[in-house]
Amino acid sequence: MKRCFSFLVLVSFASGLLQSCNQAEPKDANAKATLEREKALIEKEQALLDREKELMQKEGETKSSESKPLTKPKVKNVVKQDDFYIISVGAVKTEEQARSEVQKLSRRGFEANYLWIPDYPSLSGKPYFSIYLGPYDNQDACEYAVDDAKSDFPGAYGVLVSQRPTRVQINGIGQVSFTKN
């Protein structure tokens, strides 16, 4: 706010000075040359102020887009109703770490999110946040996606996220295991 006020004061001052320079009648050649230099300096100052204003606006846009909180994972609201598949690419202890990892993956172009493992009986129950790619609607789609993901994430595996106590783990196309939790 203080910076914006200073900017406005400088713009007003520069505009006033430019107008007074335009209205002044120089008495000799020396004064005229000085006046021209001052006008050029004022115009440069105005250009710099305009550029600063533009940068401040961009900075404000960047800050507002960076400060937007991450939305909670879609799965937290839908999970109790439908089963879905994800590709697990990691697990962390805190939600802050989970958000950070999701941001990194998103910047790399991956559709990523996280969930709290104990919320789902089909998962291990360990007190971690799972970082995942997806979600996928069916097992076949997840099998193919796991095969693709292994080039970027060698330890990646697919898993069914469900309220049922059966674990379905997918390690690639046709590589599916089922266990009771």
C-alpha cells in the first residue's frame, strides 16, 4: 500500500513537472537545452513509473494466484459412495508435505492429488498421506496408466480406493493381486 501511494505521488509530481516544462518559455539557448534535457528525463521517469506500475500489477496477480489454497482432493467427498483407482507414487506424514508434493507433480504436468490413508479400509491403514496420480474409473485404465507411470516413478503401483476391506494392488497390465485387510 505504501509503495502504491509513493508511486502515485511520483506520477503526479512527474506529470506536473512535465506540464510546467511544456508551458515555460526559455529565454536563451542554454536554458532551452536544459529544459529539453529535463523534459527527456521526466519522460524517462514516466516510462519507468509506468513499467513499475505494470510490474506491480503482475506481481499482485502472481501473489493472488500463488496464495490460493489448494482445493481438497476430490476423492474426500466422493469416496464413501464409489470405488476408484489411483496410482500411488509416495506417502508422507503431514498434509503440508502432501500439498507440496502434489504441487511439484502438477507443475510437471501430472494429474496428482493426495488422500489420508486411514480413511479407506481398502488401503493399509497406516497414518500417512498417499500422493497419487489419477483417479481412474476402472481397473483396466489403471493397469495401463501404471505401466506408463513406471518410467517416471519406478516404485509406482495402482490401488483400489474403497470402503471395502479388500486390497487390490496393480503392478502393471495383468499384474493384479487381491488381499483381505
